Amino acid sequence: MPMKILHITGNMRLGGAQMVVKYLVEHADPDQVETFIYPLRPRPVDITIDGEVIDIPYRNYDPRKFWAILRLCRDFQIDIIHAHLHKPIIAALLAGFFRDVRVVVHEHGPIFRRGVQYGLYRWLLRLLRGRADAVIAVSAATADQLAQKAKIDRDRITVIYNAVDIDAFAPTRAARDQVRRQWGVSDDDIVLGFVGRLDYVKGTDLLIEALELLLQRSQRYFLVMVGEGPQRGALEDLAGRLGVAERVRFAGFCDNVPEIMQGFDIGVMPSRQEPFGMVALEFMSMKIPLVCSAVDGLAEFVTDEQTALAPPDNTPAEIARSVQRLVDDAELWKKLVDTAHQFSGGFGISQQVAAVEKLYAQMLGQKRDGPDKP
């Protein structure tokens, strides 16, 4: 009898948590696991998942969403709720009071974030932590934050790194040429690429300031920023004030990220905060050399001069210096590409799915052999 898993996520927008759900659902062993997905906000849809996505279009903050979780657990005889992101996590922990269901808390990064709603999340998680049957952190840095801010015993937390789709993020010369033509980029231009949320914590302002410094040395540099976020308008203004707007392309949300990344020469991730950093592994898989801050979870797989160049200080000057160093040193470029590509192969989807399904089996073994929760 397959284990019945209900994945709850905040939405179907493109993000690390949503990609984890996609991989866990689409690569599940059908003989062992039957999956259902309930996004609290089913629209808009940025990513599609080949699985049973339950569309219950209640308005945001409608309390009926919580009762829908209980109803789904009853109707589908759910064994485990696997909750991703802060609102689903709190809802799942509360659902455990009303249904005989096990709960997996999967922390992707909200534990790090600032703001009233995240402060409330940390307080509620601390209050309800005993209702979690398993806690997954996407990095050791994330696990440390859970222990510190939610007071979850460190030995109760399982670190399971995110995965990269090695087949999708593979270098292809034909796609590279096509994408660069669309941007009007010449073969001689050096394209810096950023993929992610346009937000202060991602250091996107530092990247534009670094571009200004690079253009003072050479007009070959061009920056492509893929993604949306609250800082987009401010970044466009900054590019205008610095006089680099003509050398920056804001691509917005794109559903063909692997194809677009083919056009990059150097990936740049100047994050001020990063629970994991899946995009870094995607750059590595595609043999794109990476300039990247070694902050939080990134420090667990970004090794300076091995898998990336990690500036000693995350400043525009140091970012620009690292980029220029790569451009000037072909031997270093090749070393980073080869080492990082080999390293990224250890983060395949099959490893992640196997680790999570092993955790499921352990949880249900405890359920069968041990007493029910009070």
C-alpha cells in the first residue's frame, strides 16, 4: 500500500520550494508513494507539476483553506502532510491536532527572513514544534537557524540538500547562440547572468554597481537579470543613475530558464542571505563559472577557487575584481568550470527523492510501531 503524501505549498510560482515539490512528486516511486499537491494560492501558475494538483480557489487568508486541509486528509486518507514555506507549515502543524496524520516541516528559508509575518512564524513554530514528526532543513545553516530561532533540537533536524535537474541544466552551444542573438549580444561581449528574486537579500544592487566598475575598464560587459521582485523598479532606476541601463537587460519572469542561462558567460550570485542557493548548482551543472558570496547555506558548497570565486567581501569592488580575474585567467576559468561541474553531479534529483522517501518510511514505521500522538 503506497504512502499517501499531501504536499502543501504557498503557491505555484517559480521558487526553490516549488521546484523541490515538483521533483519529489514527479520522481516519486509510484509503488511506494502516492502524492497530492495543495497550493494555498493555486494561481497564477509559473511551474507545472505532473501530478494531482488540487485547485481550491479561496481568497488569500480565507480560513476555509485550513478546513480544506483537514478535508483532504480525510478524503484521501493522507498519511503524511509535507509542508513547505511558513504558512503551510503552521497550518500543517495545527492540522495535527484534528487528524491522525504525520507532519513534515520542510524549511526552505523563511526562518531567516525579516518582517512581522516571519517573526510571527518563528514564534508559532517555536510554540508548535512538538507537533512536527520530522523537520527537514535545506542546509546546515538553515538547521542552525531552526535550532536557534525555533528552539528545535538539532538532532531532530535532517539536512537534505536541494537538487539540480542535471539533464535540464546541461550546456548546449546551439541554444547559447540563439539566446545571445535575441539579446543583440555579440560574440565578443561578456554576459554576466543573475537568476532569482530581485530583492535586497539577493544583493542585486551590488551587481549593478559592480557592472559600472567593470564598464569603466571595458565596454564588453553585459548583464542579464532573470526574475521579478520588489526591487525591480529601484534597480532600473539605479542602472539609469549609474549610466549602465543600455548594458542591462531585465528579462523578468521566464519559464525557460535553462535555455536563457545558456547565453551567460559568467554567473553572479552576490547574496546577502541564502538558505541554500539552488541557482549556484544550476550554474555549476551548466559549466558556467560562478562569482558567488559564501554566505549561509552557500558556504556549504561554494569553495573559493574550486567551485566558484567567493569574494572576501561582498562589495561591488570585490565582485568586479573577481569577474575581471576570471576573464583574464583562462586557466582559472577552466579549473572552476571542470571542478564545479563534477561537484554538481552529487546533487541529482534521485539522491534528494531517495532521502525524503526514506524519511517518510521511518515516520510511518514509528506510527505503526509506536503510540498515537495525544
